[in-house]
Amino acid sequence: MENLTLSGFFTAFLLTVLAGLSTSIGALLAFFSKSKNYFVLSLGLGFSAGVMIYVSFMDIMPASKEAFGKIYSNPTLAEALSVACFFLGIVISAVIDRLIPEDVNPHEPKRDSEYQELKDEHHHEQHSNLALKRTGLFTAVAIGIHNFPEGFATFMAALNSLSIGIPIALAIAIHNIPEGMSVSLPIYHATGDRKKAFWYATLSGFAEPVGALLGFFIFFPLLGESALAVIFAVVAGIMIYISFDELLPAARVYGNGHTAIVGITLGMLLMALSLLSFKLI
């Protein structure tokens, strides 16, 4: 791992923090955007999916297989272990997603009509205090749980290589914009306070660097020399799940299928050029 130094550690951590804080942008867009056209957001979500899908299959999974190959001389066994860990990452993400009720899930895409409710000063008065408190509580829990694996994936990608980490951090940052919009919506309903909703959305982003540190310090001591092999494949699985379960459906909600595929293609192209240029240096 080329950046496993103190400076590399802090650089990866800083990228994770910046990616997480983009939830603030989403909250601001939800409150103050007067346009109903989310074309750019749809394109960005497709772009993020393209980056994650390409780097997962073209770089991170091969790196996992190579790392397992250094431990086990049988190449078939090395590949099988890499594949098993890949699907473990998908299962982990799916279980976390399953634990969160859909109505308070910050990753469930919201339509424009739902964002318009943010601009209605009296909308929150239509809800009971008990329901509002429940919504706020579940949303706060959902924020933290969901962002842990994303922060871990961003951090490990950046720690492995900045040529991979920077595009992944950008992809996660774009992905967090609609998350911030979704988080601010129920919090505003729960409190009637736009400032509090903004800060809750901002706070949700801090779950990502926390998840990065927890994942790093738990995985490495437990797994020993096989840590990198397992982590690479698990991270690839997490990113594939994020892409297909969250980014692509959201891209279609905010735009259409054509917008999403253009974004995916651009994301893959950028990632391919980034990896090629890194190899040529």
C-alpha cells in the first residue's frame, strides 16, 4: 500500500472528511434551490457510479486477488477468497440498508414535490410531535449507520493510492449531496428549524471519517497480513452496492436513463484515464 505513511494516512482521512461534508451542500440545495431541474445532479450521480464500478472491477478487485496470491500459492484459491470477500462487502451493505426503515432512510431518493415541502413554512405543523420525534430519531440513527461503510471505502481507496482515492472521494462527495437533501427533509419536519436541519445534515457527514477510523483500526489488527486482501475486496463490494442500490436509482429519479448512462460513461472514462496516466508516470 503505497501511502501507508503518516502523511498518507492524514491525506486519506482529509479526503474522507471533505467527502462527508458535502452533505452540507445537499442541505443548502434542498432549502434554497428554486429550480426543479436536477439534470446536473443526475449526471453527477451517474458519474459517481461509473467511477466506483470501474475502479472496483478494474483495480481494487485485481489488487485483492494479487494480495491473496502473496499469501496462498494456489491462484484459484486466491481468486475464490477475493470473490468471497467481495460478496461479503455487498452483504454487509445490504444488511445495514435492511435495518433502516425506508421512510427515514437518508439514501432513498426524494422527488421534487417532496423537496418543495421544505419551502412550506407551515408544513411541519401538519405532523404530530410524537411522529416528528420518531422521524428525527430514526433519521439520526440511519445517517450514522449508512455512512460508516462509505467512509471506510473512501478512506481505504485513498490510502491505497491517491490516483484512485481522489476520484472515489469526489464520487462519494457527489453521492452525499442528495443524502444531505434527504437528511434535512425529515429533520426540518421534526423541528421546524432550517438551521438545525442544516447542522444535522452536516453532522451526518462526520459519520464517514468515524467509519473510516473504526474500520481501519478494527480490520488491521484482526486480519494481520491478510488485511489488505480482505479489505480491498470488501471495499469493492461496498462500492458496487452503493452504485447499484443508491446512485443509479437516484440518477433516474433526478433525471432519466439517458442522463444516467452518460454520467456512468464519463465516470468510467475519467477513471480509466486516471489509472492509465498513473501507470505511465
